[in-house]
Amino acid sequence: NTPIKVGENERGDQKTGHARVLHDSRGDLDLEQVLLALKAGEFGPLASAGSTGLKTGAYWSHFQLRNPLPRALTLHLEYVDHQLIQLDAFSRPLGDGDFTGVASLSMERPFSHRLVEHNRFVVPVTLAGNETREVLIRFGSRESGYAFPSMRIWSPEQLEAQQLRETTLVGFLFGGFFLMAIFALIAGVVSGKVLFFVYSLYALSKISCWATILGYTHQFFLRDQFHWSLMSSSGALTILLGLTFARMFLQTRQYTRRLDYVILFMTANAGLLLVAAVFQIKILALVTITLALLLYPVVIVAGLVRWRQGQTEAAFFSLAWSFLVMGLFLQAFRDLGLVEHTLFNYYWPPVASFSEMLTIMFAMGFQMRRVYQDKKSTERQYREHLELSKSRLEAEVRVRTRELEQAKRAAELEARTDPLTGILNRRSFLHDASLRLKLAQRKQKASCLFMIDLDHFKRINDTCGHSTGDAVLCQFTDTIRQSIRATDVFGRLGGEEFALLVEEPRDSAHALAERLRNDIAGIEILTGDKPLMLTASIGLAFTEGEATIEDLLMLADGAMYQAKMDGRNRVVGTQGYIRIDDCLR
Ligand SMILES: Nc1nc2c(ncn2[C@@H]2O[C@H](COP(=O)(O)OP(=O)(O)OP(=O)(O)O)[C@@H](O)[C@H]2O)c(=O)[nH]1
């Protein structure tokens, strides 16, 4: 049992070692019995890497500290972990006299009992100049628990400086958690998404959880009454919020039913842990927290499954959760004595927890961006679809309008024209001719109305058939149209009876009538052996005054009748011009 040589500037590098440790499995040995065990050589090295692992009762550690300096030296022995129910320390000068108590520290006693203001247990030991002191420390937990039966050796100032460094780191982490909580809260208020509120609560719960686990809650907030169950309950609350957030973020209920059941089971287990913590059922708390830890990787799997299903940000979530799980497993291995206790693995879980929150924040940002982009692209597609429909509709309306206009024009034309010959029908002729007549009268021009009737047309029908008769009618109208002006009004009054209004004085109108008669007589109708001849009788009525078209029709009809009577194929004009008086008559 070599004494540990200590100096004035101890920086926690030296540890009181695990060389001489005694397991008091029932936890009821008193100092005298322990000294007997020490004498009997029952103290031996610790088998594990640092922690005793889950054991009942208490552990005792024995070591010697040697002050080679001529002056007195005060040292602070720091328990390496934050979780220990009870620590009692005794010391005496080497081999001389009785051990006397130097510290009795308990997690459940008011913080003011601590001899050194520190979130972990610290035992002050003073060595006289050139003195070697034996120290006995009892690490006690009432039920099953673990302990690290070793103490870091510090000079008081060095320990204080180290505590400042650690507190700064933790303060930085807590500040980060707080900022993330505030940020998520604002995002929740702005977007109205419950997910952000859950995240905000999750981040806040991390502060409470780690502050409690690392001993700050006891040091700063609950100085008079602290209990181990507070650690479990704050942990349980964080687990509950973490799982609730994971379920919502990954939408496991909708997309991975089976994994969702497992996460639900984990949530129920976390609820049970909370109950165990509140009612201080330590064994139930141990079982549920172990189960919670073992099942934690399921969330990583859920994230990966969701990623494979197409939720890109779920990959980030899995990564974030992996940080946490690695940290928690490392801590568990350390607590079980499988790996050594170091500052690195001591702070890994809270740092991992911080990285987890940061990564999740990133994943949420990514998700928000994706949702926003999806929304924008849906809107764009909708707008494009709308534009397309609009232009299609407009094109269709244009086509329909054109068709309607064409149909209207066709209907108007049909209503105005004779279907066989294509010239004006009786009604339109009367309308157009009447207007034309009025125009001429305004200009004080003479007008002449021709009444043209084909001779013996019935015979053509009878000998050559009705369709030949139709063809003859068409040929006749074409002949007339070719010989008149565009301003003349030509129409079919019915059957083989046609009328023509021209703005001409008597002589030139007469001459035109004769020319037309000639043209008609020149039409040859080819029917079998010998061609049929076509002639027409034309009656003329003249006006220079206020006569109506009806007056002219009546007079021209009379003249045309006269032409028939005179032997057909001729032009007969009425005598003189019709004047107002004639019309009144
Ligand atoms: N093919 C054909 N014949 C028509 C059409 N409209 C009337 N007709 C015929 O024209 C003939 C007119 O006969 P009528 O009134 O006796 O006169 P017409 O035979 O020309 O003898 P006149 O006038 O006295 O020289 C009738 O047989 C009608 O059926 C038509 O659109 N097509």
C-alpha cells in the first residue's frame, strides 16, 4: 500500500486508486469492523475499470497520502461522479491512533452540509508537514447502485478553476438548449405547428434533466431538499418528450405501424419510470431506465426506415438520435465498470444531447424548407394548370364564337337568299330594292324596275325534268349577274319570275333590257338530241319621283304581262315615269 505523494499544485491527475477496496455487501459494517477487515487483508483491488457496477451495500476504499513538504497541505478529494447517495470519509496519521471522520456527505441532505461548494462530493483533507495520512472512505448506496471507489486529488485553487471551466461548458450547453427552445417556440407560434412546441418543451426538459443529473439543481435551486428520485423523474420527462417528438417528427403512426407500437411501448415505459421516480420505487426505476436505454436505438431504426420511405430529413434525425444513444451507452458502460471513468465520457452524454438537439433543429429546418418548396411547387403546378385551362377555354371560346358567327352569317345569308340560285329572295329583294330606290330618289336619279319572266318554262320542266329546270334557272341568273352592275339589285320573286332594279333613265334601261333579253335568248340548254332555247319576257317600270317598290312591281308586272301577250321574248316598258301623283292615284 504505497502512499500517494502529493504536492502543492495537484490538478486532479492523481487518483486515490482502486488497489484497496472492500465490498460491504449488506452495507452495515461499522468503522471498527472495517479496520479489522483491513488488518486481515480483506481489502483488495477492484476488478472493474472504475465503477463497482450495480451492487448492493457499500464500498470502502483505503489509501495513504504523503506530504513530502515541511508545511501543512490541504487537499480536496473529489468524487468523480455526480450520483452517489452517501459518502463518509475518515482519516488518521499513518498507523497512529483512531480514525476520525473528516466528512459525511449525502445527496439527500441540505447542500449546506457540503464542506466544499461543488456539484459533486468533495472531501477536504489536511496533512501536516511531512505527514503521511491514512484515509478510509465509505461509498454507500442504500439499495442496488454503483459507485466509483476513487477520488481525484486537487489543490483547492485548481479544483475551483476546473469547476469554473466545467460550469462554463455546461452553461454554454444550457444557453444553447434555451435558445433552441425559444427559437422553436417562435417557430411554433408563427407556423402554428404543434411539433415546434413539443421540441421547445423537449429542449427545456433537457436543461432541467442535465442540471439535475449533474448536481446543479441541488447546488443552486433545491439546496435544502434533494432526492435521487428527482434525477429519474427529470430523466423520465425528457425521455417522454423525446419519444413524443420522435413519433410526431417521423410520423410513425401513419407510415411505420409496427415501429410505432414499439415507440408507444417505450413511451409507456418512460411513464412507468416517472411513476417509479415519483413514488421512489428504486428497483422499478432501475428496470425501466435500463429498458428505456436498451430500446432507445429503435428510434434510430424508425428514422432510417422513414428515410428509405422518402422522408429525407429522417436521416438527420437518425444521426441526431445516434449521438444521444452513443452517449447514453457510453455512460452506461462506464457506470457498469466496463470502461474507465474519464471527463470525456462523463460529459459525452450532455454534449451528445446538445448535438442531438442541434441536428434535430437542422432536420426540422430542412423539413420546413421541403414543405415550403412542396407547397410552392403545388401552387405553381396549380397556377400552370389554371393558365392552361384558361387558354384552352379561351381557344375553345374563340373557335365557338367563330363557328357561331359563321353560322349566323350563313343563317342570315340563307334568310336573305334564294337557296337554288343564290340571289336575293323576294323579301330581301323588296328590302334592298326599296333602300336603293330611296337613295336614287334622294339623288333625284331615275330608276327602272325590270320584271323578268321565263317563257314556257313549264315546258322545260315537263320535257327535260325538274332538275334540268333548276339548272336552267341557275344558268339564267348567272347570265343576268354577269351583265349587271354590283349596285343593281337583282332577286327572285318566286318560280320563274325575277326582278331587277337599276338606276338608269328610260333609254339606257331599255337598252339594258334588250341586251339582257338577247343574252337570255343566247342561253343554250343541251338536252339529248336538239338544244332547247330559252327566252324571257321583260316588263319595265320607270320612276323619277316618290314611287315605292311595290308601285313599280305592279306596273312592271303589267308590262311583263303585256310582253307575254304580245308574243313573249320581248321588252315592254310602261309609258312615261311614275310620279307622286301616280302613286297617290
Ligand atoms: N325546275 C323548276 N321549276 C320551277 C321552279 N319554280 C317554278 N317552276 C315551274 O315553272 C313553271 C311556270 O309555269 P307557268 O307559270 O305556266 O309559266 P310558263 O310555263 O313559263 O309559261 P309563260 O310564263 O306563260 O311563258 C311551273 O311549271 C313551275 O312548276 C323551280 O324552282 N324549279
